[in-house]
Amino acid sequence: MSIVFKKLKWRNFLSTGETAIEMDFLATATTLIVGGNGAGKSTMLDALSYALFGRAHRNITKPQLVNSINNKNMQVEVEFSVGNAEFKIVRGQKPAVFEIWKNDQMINQEAKALEYQKVLEQNILKLNHKSFHQIVVLGSSSFVPFMQLPTQHRRDVIEDLLDINVFSKMNTLVREKNVTVRESLKDNAYHLDMTGDRITTQTKYIRNITAMNEEEITDKVLQVENTQSDITALQEENSVVSAEIEGQDTDILEELKKANDRKTNLLHYRAQFQTQAKQVVIDTKFYEENAACPTCTQDIAEDLRNTKLETVKGKAKELQSAMRQADDEGKTVTDSITKYTDLMESFRTKSSGINANNQEIRRLQTNIDTLQKSIERLQSRDGDLASAREELDELKTKRDTLRETKFKLNEQMAYNSVMQEMLKDSGIKTKVIKQYLPVINNLVNTYLQTLDFFVHFNLDEEFKETIRSRHRDAFSYSSFSEGEKQRIDLALLFTWRMIAKMKNSVSTNLLILDETFDSSLDHDGVDNLMKILYTLDSDTNVFVISHKGEILDGKFKRKLEFTKEKNFSKIK
């Protein structure tokens, strides 16, 4: 993928005022930008970086990018093409602006600014801030050259250049999937444990209910049998008693009635005898005490009086005999009444016993009915047990499904682990990098020789450098002088551009050197660097920013001078 930068335009940006400055990147192959300190020469770098990545090339905060005099309407626009697509990025502050235009159509802005920036970097530029500046810019500003980057950042740059950061993204996706799988496994294990516990509980419940039903039914059947035995015993007892008193109670009652009637008659006779006895006593007393009639005063003959006395006395003896006989008969009748009364009382007691037994029989029968209902209820639990067994089968099916899911998740985890092993830094990416490391090292050494720096540079798989002199002494980047370091930085810059072009991943027409000629390069270094610039392809547009234009005059096809007028930067 080749990015062709065409135009850059900025206003109210840093020292630039309301009058916009426009930079045509395609005007010439080489452009020298000069100007005094603070004139705004390096503003182009900050404006380009801000337009593309939302931050300056140098260590300047966003609020500081707004021109401090006008303090509003800061805006930067950059135009470039990627293949056949034309893009324009508009970004600004006060008011805030961030627009991405493709072929004169603005790309949907519904996503958040952070997501919008990802669209620009990942889908359009295919470069991040760090990688862009490693292949486009080399300068003395605060941006860190490749050799001063930490190991992981070096890896990021090379992965971007070789277009293998897709493996890192894939690895991230696989890690995220593994997190999801691990969570699913944890959830699966939880549900498996829960289902196993429920199966154990349900099995125990069914076993207990089955045993309990059988035990309860057996116990209640035994109670029914015992109760029925008690009822039978009571019924047999009632039969015996009933047989004893059956018919006798009527006869005895009849005899008792006769005895009572006889007793009543005897009492009546005795009362009559007593009345007659009283009259005999009166008559006897009369004849004994009276010799004459009290009424008529006539004398009573002695013979008559004696006869009367004898008659009365005889009558008295008869009455006494009759009364004794009545008394004797009354005693006999009384004994009969007592006997028959006792018999009746006995019959009544036995009848009461029969009634009591009948009540007990009814109570026991009620108990049997209750027990029978309990037995029926217990037997009806078979339906509940069927439901419980059905639920147990469902739980076992669920457990089998969970086990199958667990197997699949473990299989997915194993598959993802293999993918992670392939996608991690020591996997596929390392194999690709190994293929390119000899090319990278060869290009770096070629550019170093062009720059008259005769050392052997080697970058290993962990992106650590080894630099050997002609005498095979080993050095590191930090061992060299600033000028030598800059030669290494330049060699790497051109190497990255060449690798990008070879890979056709992120090649670009733009190369910007910011004060590279002004710092640590000696006269020979400047000439050698110009040799490299002259050998670049015709589709490369080089911009050299310098405040020592006198040593570079005549070496570039175009020269732009930044000046300040009334505190605002302008191009002259």
C-alpha cells in the first residue's frame, strides 16, 4: 500500500495566524525549508502529525497547539491518496473538528473520536504514530529514533513495516476468545457442580420417598389389621353377651312384674288383716270392759259376753296366722324381686357393655377408614415419584449436555492455545522477521557505508543491536558519538523506507529531515547524505528543515523560507 501525501494546510496553529499556510508536497522532488529560530520551520511536522494522529510531532500539548494570540479557529487539513482513493483529514480545536473525507464523501462519524481515529490508523493509513515517524521523519526534535526505542516498541515498528501486526491483532482476539472460553468453562463447571448436587439430592429424595412409602404403607396396613382384629374381638364379645341375655330379659322382667304385683297384693291383704285385727282388739276390749250396753244400758249376758270374747279371740288368732303367712310370703316375694332386680341390673350392665363395644367398634372403624385413606395417599405418591424421576432424567440429560459443552470448550481452549503459540512473538512473526532480518541488516550496512561509517551493524531476533568495528570490537548504539548515532539513525530511516517499499505495506512519497544537517553531521556526512537523497526514486518528495541554509544552498530544487511578521509565521 502506497500513501501519496499531496497537500498540508494549517491556520491558527502554533505561531501561524488566521492567514493559512499551505504546503504542496508534490511541487518538487526536493525542498529546503529555512528560517530563524522560532520562525515556524518545524510547524509543518507538528501540523502533519496532528492532522493524522491528533498529537504534535514534538512534545506539545493539544491546548498549546492553538495560536495563543487568536486563541480560536485552529484547523489543519491534509490531503493524500491511497491507491485510487482520495482522502482529506480535517482536524481542529475551538471549535473541535475531526472529519475524514474519502472521495469527497465524509466517513460516518457516529463512532466515538477514539474509534474514529482507529478507522484512520488501522483501515486507511495502516500506520500508527510511532511507525509513521520512523519511516517519514528524522529530526532533532523530541521524537525518539528507532535505536532509542525500548525493545517492544522496536518490535511494533518492524511489525507495522512488515505488515505482520495482523498476527498481534489475531493473538489479541484469540486471547479475548480464551478469556470468554475460560469464563464459559468456569460457568460450565459451576452448572455441572450444581446439576451434580441436584442429581444427588433428587436421587436421595426418590430413594427416601420410596423407602418411606413402603415402610409407612406396611405400618399402616398392620395398624388396619390390628384394628380389625380388635373390632372382631369386640363383635365376638357382643355376640356372646347378646346370646346370654337374648329372651331372658323379657322373662325376668315378666317375673319381676309378677313378684311386684304379688307384693302389692300381699301388702293390701296385710293392711286388711291389720284393720280386722284392730276391730278384734276393740271388740275384745269392749266385752272385757263392759257388762252392759253403753247405748241402751241393757245388761249383756255373761254367756253372750264370753261367747263373743271367744269368737273375737278366735278371730284374732286367725288374723295373726294370716298375717304371719302374708309376712312369710312377702319375704319370699321380696327375695324374688331382689333376685330379678339384680338379674335385670346385670343385663343392663351387659347391654351397656355391648353399647360401649359398639361405640369402640365405630371408633376403630373410623380409624381404619383414616388409615385406608393414608394408604391411598401414600400409594398415590407414585405419581409424585414419576414426576421426580422425570425431573431426575432431565437433570441427567442436562448434565450430559454440560459435559459435552465442557468437552467442546476444552477442545476450543486447546485449539486456541495452539493458535496463541503460533501467533505469539516467538511464533509466526518471528519466522517472518527472521526472513527479513538479513535484508534489514544488509540495507543498514549498505547505507552506513554510503555515509562513510564503516562498521558492521546487526539486529537480532530480539531487536537488540550488535555493532562491530573493522577490528571486530563489539559496540552498542550508546557507545558512539552523536554524529555516528545520527548516521545509524539515517541508515535505519532509509532502510525502513526501502523495506516498506519492498513489502508494499506502508510506503510513502514523503521524507522529512528536521535539522538533520544542522546537528552532528560533518561536511563529509552532509555530502554522503545528499548522495543518498539523490539516489531516491523520483516519486519521493524530500523536505529538509534547516536553519543553516547557507551550507545547503544550490543542493535542492526548491527553497522555502519561514519568517515572522507581527508575531505570525509566514512563508516567503
